[in-house]
Amino acid sequence: MLPKIVLIHGNYGSTAESSWLPWVKRELEAAGLEVIAETMPDNELARASYWLPHLKDVLQADENTILVGHSSGAVAAMRYAESHPIYASVLVGACYTDLDDEAEKLSGYYDDPWQWEAIKAHQNWIVQYASTDDPWIPIAEAHYIHEQLATDYYEFNDQGHFGGDKEKLEFPELVNAIKQKLAIKG
């Protein structure tokens, strides 16, 4: 049985219809995968106190789920994997500090030390995407996450924040990586 995919958008009002998420959903569904993409509650601040229970209780993320998170969604995916087994995750534009941003501080994701070993132990693999020209997340953040989690790491120099700062409506690299990991042809 193939795992289901849960797409998790970022904060500052992002939705399940933001950026490349609808395209990725269509492409993965065309490959025969079940994909859940819904606008998360509290999508302005993306607070952990709302998002982590929503992933567990409503979206039922479990050991047969791949979490695909963008920005705050990637942070939520990492925090969720600290205490919940999942199949795998894809982190896009992830950070591990609050970046001295008030909204990020309010999210609650950065209050406790990271449990890197637990994140790794609770999943089969982690794919990570970052870009050196991200206007909000310094590339050192991505490098640190990669070092801690031994991710399959892909670095670009022209993708910005993978949406939000510049238009990005498709993400074939992400779709191909999931299909390759799951041995889906085509």
C-alpha cells in the first residue's frame, strides 16, 4: 500500500491553494497517490498548538503518511516527527530558529530544543529543498537541518522561498523525488 501525502502550506495567510501546492497535488494524484491538501487552521501564525493536533486528529498523519511541508509547514512536519512515526517527509524552505521574527516566535515551534535523532528515527527518509536566494531563510539554516537529519538535500540558487517571494506554480523536482522514492514509474 502506497503512503498518503499530506501537503502543509506555510504561514502569513498561505492556503492549500498557494503557489505550487495545487500542481503537486494534481501530479501526485495522477501517479496514483492519495493526496490531502487543506488550508490549516490559524494559517496566519501557524501555531504549533493548532497545527500539530490537526495533523494527528484531523488529517490522521501516521506511519503511512508523507508530510510535504513548505516553510512553516516544513517546521511543523519536523516537530510532528519528533513524537509521531510517519512514513517520510519533504521539507521545502525549512528553518530551525525563529529568525528573530515576532510571528515565528509566537508559533511555538522554537520554544523547546530540537530532538533531531527522534525526527530521523520516526521516518524512513527525508528530502529537503533550499535556495541560496531565499529572502527570509538564510541558507545556513538549511545546511544545519541537513547536517542534523542527513536529508537528501537539494540546493538551488534561483528559487527564493519556493513561492511567496516569487511566483512558483510547479515543482517537478519534488514530484519526481517522491515518485522515485516510492518506485512509481512515469
